[in-house]
Amino acid sequence: MSMFCYQCQEAAGGKGCTKIGVCGKTDDVANLQDLLIYTLKGLSEFNQQARKAGINKPEADAVILDGLFATITNANFDHNAIAAKITGAIQMRDAVKKDLETAGKLDSKVYHDSAVWTTPESAYQTKADSGMVGVLATENEDVRSLRELITYGLKGMAAYAEHAANLGFIDSEIYDFIERALLATLDDTLSADELVALTLETGKYGVNVMALLDKANTSSYGNPEITEVNIGVRNKPAILISGHDLKDMEELLAQTEGTGVDVYTHSEMLPANYYPAFKKYDHFVGNYGNAWWKQKEEFESFNGPVLFTTNCIVPPAASYKDRIYTTGSAGFDGFKHIPNRVDGKAKDFSEIIEHAKRLPAPTEIETGTIVGGFAHNQVMALADKVVDAVKSGAIKQFFVMAGCDGRMKSRDYYTDFANTIPKDTVILTAGCAKYRYNKLPLGDIGGIPRVLDAGQCNDSYSLAVIALKLKEVFELNDINELPISYNIAWYEQKAVIVLLALLYLGVKNIKLGPTLPAFLSPNVANVLVNTFGISGINTVEEDIVEFLG
């Protein structure tokens, strides 16, 4: 076993990847990512001391968010970049420690090895290979399961917090919790019950961070609007932007204006088409392609350069590797990386723009439009219509089908499910799971589309807001009394924080698929089943019967 990772849905054999990740992550990168997480715990220890001493270190918060984000599945495969983040985290840890010493506030008691080590990268690798800092360092299966569930939730939380911070929206309570929770995963005195409580607290802060990002996005770019998004192409050179970061989207659109270069969204950037602020750009054409896992053939036919602002990166074919750029927490060996902002100035996208000018226009792979933009503000504007449809029986049931898409054949289940559910039901969706059914001719109910797309995975917050508002409108005591069923597809750790947020809000009887997480031990899985009614998927027909009673 040269590595061990089971954080995503594709964990080999449903147990874990031990030689190379199914995602394409090599063992050296996997082990360095384990090291990075461990190092962030040492930084967190001193930053917690600094907080209590009234010393504010926003640069330390940024290092922790970036480090967590970079270890999300398919975000960063670059060995050198991860090693540099480890070095940067140690340097930041020592800077915080020095500030504490200067202020006479340093607690001399050292709790964790991660708070003191200063070995070079060669020693890091030895330490990682030994299993001292990875997943399997925790021997008790149930404690390990809960610690990893919390850690993966924190990774998703960090991703959303970083997007919000890029737009200038900060919540120090969220950062404080991330640090406290990271340290708790090293605390051998905590019982399983205390770790379960911490898991639900992670869900609470998951709600908070999604609310923060929603505020950041809508304050910056307006509330998403119902939008018909073009999926065809124009005859101009173009850049394809993938990932999730809307600040990068804003700056790329501004810098490509008047250059003769068009911009298209890919995968989870599709919802950028819904924001009023971006619609003013004539060279913003629409969306190209589908979910992340189809990128090899779609990047080939796009012809122009591709910008990854975050995950999901698939190891590329040689034929287009030189056209891929990364920025932010994303990275891949051999890709050109566009540096972060300095002194509040915009990122410099001039190189990728000039690259686009030298390449042919995209090859058309489909035509037409798809409709989206049903975030909570827009749905609330239609609330009377929706409530009337429910009261009249025109809408019998809502299915929340948020989450992730992936390449497993078993994910055809979600397309079949959407095609099979009764025509008096509506799908509420967010995340790239939508690509399994957002181009199907499912029609509408009295003018209400049967697929209501709220946006990216982080916009699952909108689905929670909608449910809570409907609970209020119908004067119900429990969110689970609503005619809403949850059939969630998951892939990576941002889906984990969405799940924990839903559990914190009290949502029960969620179906999770296409497989249950490998990191859930049998006992932890039983807690989720018995407490929250979580279950795996069966056949489409069996699940529809179960959902509809």
C-alpha cells in the first residue's frame, strides 16, 4: 500500500485507493496532501492561541482555506504545488508563533507533533509513507470514520469560504470553527458521541458558510434570474472557464471584452449565466459541454484554452494539455498556473487571452438552450404560483436531486429516475448532478419547469431556503412534513458539507448514491441510518414507490 485515500465516491472497490487514485492522483501527491492537512493542524493550534490573545492573522486563515481546498478531489494534482503549500503552512505557523512570543501570549505546552516539526520535504515523504499522518493513523475504525467525515466536511466548507473571501466576505467564526474542528481530529480524549456532536456542528457551520457565499455572490452580481442558456457556439476564438469561482469569471469577462475572444462556461460554471452582472457582456456566449467527467472529448473539440478556477480536473490527453490553465487552489503538473491577486489588483489573464487568439473557434457539439436560474429569490418570486400548484394537486411532489455527477455507469440511475417519476412532480437541483437530466424534454406544470436549477453545488443553500420558506407558508411544524423527497448524488467533499448541512437542518430520509461513502464505518453508517434515515439507492422503480408512499 503506497497510499490510502477514500474521500470520494470512486474509492477503489468501495473501500479505498491504495496505489493510485481512481481520480488519477498519484501516491506521492496523495501522501503530500495528507501531510498538508496534518501541517494545517499545527498552524491551527497556534492560530487558535492567537485568536484568544486578540491577534488577528487573516493571512493564516487564507493559508488554511487554500490548503484544505487544494486537497479536495480533482482540485490539485501538482506535487510541487502541494509541497510548496506545506512549506508555506509551516512558515505561517512559525510567524504566528513569533507574534505570540512577542506579545508574551505563547502557551509553551505543545499538544501535537504537527505544531513543531520543521523537517524538509524528504522527511515529510517518509513521515507520510509511514502512515503517521494519513487516514489510517487513527486505528479505531469508528473514530477514524467520524474524524474523516468531519475533515471532508471542513474541506467543502473551506472551498465555499474561499469563494466568499475572494469577493470580500469574511466570517471569522467560520474560520475559528474550522481550526477547532481540525484540532479535534487529533484529540484522543473525545468520545464517539462527542465526535458525532461535532459532525452535526460541522453541518451548522456548513449552513453558515453557504449563506455567506450566497450573500457574497448575490451582493456582487445580483440575484440569479430565469435564463435560457445557449449551448451552441459562435465562429470566434474562445476561452472555456471551468470550476466554481465567480470572481475569476468577472475578471476574465472584463479582460476579454473587446479582444475578439468569446467566453463559454463549462460544468459547474454554467450558473454564471444566470447572474445579471455577467449578462451585459456580448462576448459571453453560453455553456459548452456537460459535467466534468466528459472533459477529455469536450476539451478536444473546444479547440481553445481552458481555465480551471477549481476542481474538477481530469488528467488530460497530451493533445490538449498545453491549452489548460489553472488558478487559485487548482493545479496540475505541466499546466500553466495564473497567480493569485496581489494588493487587491485583478488576476492577469493576458496570457490565456493571447493564447485563445491563436486558436480556432470551438467545434459545435450541440445546439439549443437550457433553462436555469431558480435560486431561492427567483423561486420566492414564483411562490404564489408554486403554492397554488401544490394546493390544487397539480404538483404532487418535489424531488431534491442536488449533488455531483460522475463517470460510473450506475449514475444512469439519475437520468432514469428523472424520466420515470410522475409528470406531476418537480425536480429541484443544484450542482453538476443536473447534467443527468437538465437537457431532457420533461416539460412544465402550469408554466413551472419540471427541472428547477438553483445553480452550483454550493447553491444547495437555495434549496434549503426554499424548503424552509414552504414550511412556513404551509404552516408546518417539521420540514419533513413537506412534499419534498431527497435523492442526492455525491462525488466529492463539497457534497459532504451539503449533506451535513441538511442533517443539521433536520432533513431526514435522504437517499444517497450511487454508493454510500467508503469512509462510513458500519457503526457510523448505522447511526446515520437510525438517526436520520439515510439510505442507499435501489432500483428506480423501488425508490419511486418508497418516496411516494
